[in-house]
Amino acid sequence: MTSSAQSAALRAAAMEMAGRGWKVFPCRPGSKAALWHRQEHCRGGGVCADGHVTPESLATSDVERVAARWSDGVAYNIAVYPGPSGLFILDCDIPKAARPGQPPARGEHDPDGWTQLQALAGQRGGPLPDTFTLATPSGGRQLWFTAPPGTLLRGTVKHVATNIDSRGWGTYGLAPGCVLLNGAYELIDDTDPVELPGWLVQANVERASGAISGRPEKPVAAPDAYTARAVRAECDRVASEPPGRRNKVLSTAAYALGQLVGAEVLDREHARAELETAVAAWNTPASWAKDTGVIATSLAAGEGNPRRINRRGPGRAA
Ligand SMILES: [Zn+2]
């Protein structure tokens, strides 16, 4: 496809998404990255004058504004924000190998996410109805549902199963027609999204441990007693922090846990899930995006400065 044909196709796709009432925001051409600065790079100008504003809150379903935004001939990809759109997306991925030099990836040796989802439906006696479905460039598939009224579901990572992520408040999915270097997102079932079945609401919100009977946690995700206590202590500190110093306390806790991830005694996704659970008590949809950003940034920073672990003593390292 020529680049002008591609930008026209993406413009039409963005208008189609907005026409459905879904909130969209442009991404860099050929990329999943939203065309916006991250909170840690916010200079406080423009719409961020009173504090950083997220693309989730800027995303729009105003078809005219979308048409105008996609009118400069650039092939912007399209982020669809499930939270404000009343949607919820299950992302069933294929197992991914760990990057060289990194600890094993959770789910690396497990079935693909779609197989896991079907197995989970069988175990729980849940329906898995036909719904709006995309094939992703990596070979996975994404099932788009409407969020049940009254729910406020956040995105999760490897929580429903090791090869299933979900996209809710605080996260986004790419629209059908979006193009990455390794292929395009293709609509393979154009059924209008149906409501997320109750058993999947449950699977998304319940705590991971013991969530799925007969499927033990992978050892890499299960920290030893010392590490588990450290995780508990940091998360308790975060959860009990009154407003005011939350950002500082959260970034300190995430940095400390990142250091344990860097020392290879703690799984990154486990740390992230625990911290996200800890801040869930504070959250509003707007703060969720900010908090998850702080968690990701501080975890990564801590990971770059691994904690030296004294294996002999059970006591808290100084
Ligand atoms: Zn900003």
C-alpha cells in the first residue's frame, strides 16, 4: 500500500472507531506508542498547565476532530481507550521467549493465550461468546467486549492467565487496520462487542494467587520468604499512605522492588501486579494512568541498580 493510501485507510479507521463512540488518540506511524509525552517528561505546558494530562483523558470520539487530526497525510496508528469507551479488551498472546540475558519470561513454556482462555472457560463453565475480534501482528488475538455497567475494570498483565493481558482503564488497544513493522491488526470477527461475561470480570479482578485451580504459579513468580516480606512491607506502606506524599512513596517502593527484580529474586510482573493492587485503594480512573506510569518508571529505574542480596541472613538488608 502506498503511504498516502495507508494514511487514508487509517484516517477512515479512526473515524469508524470514533463513529462507534470509542475514544481514540493518535500513535506514531508503525508504532504502538501514543503521540504524547510521558508524565516523567511533562514540562507543564499547554493542556498540562495544571498538571500532566494523559492521552486517555484527551482521547475523543468526536468524528470531526478525529477527521481533522488524521488529515495531514501521516499514517498515524490509532489507540482506542477502552476505559472511557465502555470497552474491555482481552489480549491473548503467543508465548514470548525471554530476551537474552533476562530472567525467564512468565508463560514462555505455557500454551498460547487463546488456548488458555478456552481452557479457563471450560474450567469455569463460562460462555465465551462471539465478539469483535482482531488478529494481532504477533500472531495473537484480541477480544473486544463492552464493560458491564457499574464496573471499572483496569488493564492487567499476565493476570487472567500467563499469556493473557487485558486492556481497561489506564491502558489502550490498537484499532483494526493499525500497522506495525511486523504486520497489521486485522478484524477477524466484526460482531459488535458483546458484554464481558461475569466469569471474565471475576478472573480479571481477583487476586492472582490460587485464582485458577490446578494451575500452580510458576516458580519464577513466587518470591522466597525474604523477598515476599519485602514486597508486603513496601505494598503496605503504599496502600496506607494518605494523600499528599503518595507519588513519592509509590516511586520509592517501586524503585526498591525494582532493585529486587534487578537482583533476579523477584519477577517484574509480580512486583508490578502487587504495586498496582496496593494503589488500587487510592485510584480514580485519572490517577490510575499516572500511578501505573510511576510504577513502570520506578521499577525500571530500580532494576538498573540491582540490590545486592545477602543470602545468609533472613533479616532485612540495610
Ligand atoms: Zn504533560
